Amino acid sequence: MMFLAAALFVLIFVLLMPQCQAFFHSSAEGAAAFMTAWAPFSYIVMGLLLIGPMAAMYLMHTWPKHVEPENPMAKYRRDSPSADDD
């Protein structure tokens, strides 16, 4: 766990470097240019990528709960002995 904290600490300083910020900025510009060039298809794909997880979460929340069937042998089970039976 300590290694993860140290790695995140170093990652913060790496992300603050100007070269890293320039790379992310150019990547974002390239993605925006690509989406504009392939406008109808890229927006459909992005919509599917955003709607898919939401639809899956909706299905998981609205799926019927599993109900365990009643034990058919429960009616044949004897009552537990009590102290009054002595």
C-alpha cells in the first residue's frame, strides 16, 4: 500500500511537467479533430460508450430479485425438543 501511495505522489509531479501537459493537450486536440472529421459515426460510437454502462446499471437495479424456493421437506421436519417434554 505504501508503494501505491509513493507511485501516486510521483505521478502527480510527472503530470505537472510541461512536456506531459503539452502531450495531453495535443492528444485532446487530435481527438477533437478526429471526432469532427468523422462526425456522425464518432458521435454515435461515443453515445454508445456512454449509454452502455448506464443501461447495464439500470438492468442490474431493475432485475427481479432471486427468491429461494421453500424447502419441500420443511413440513416433515420434527419440532425441536423442548424442556417441557421431559
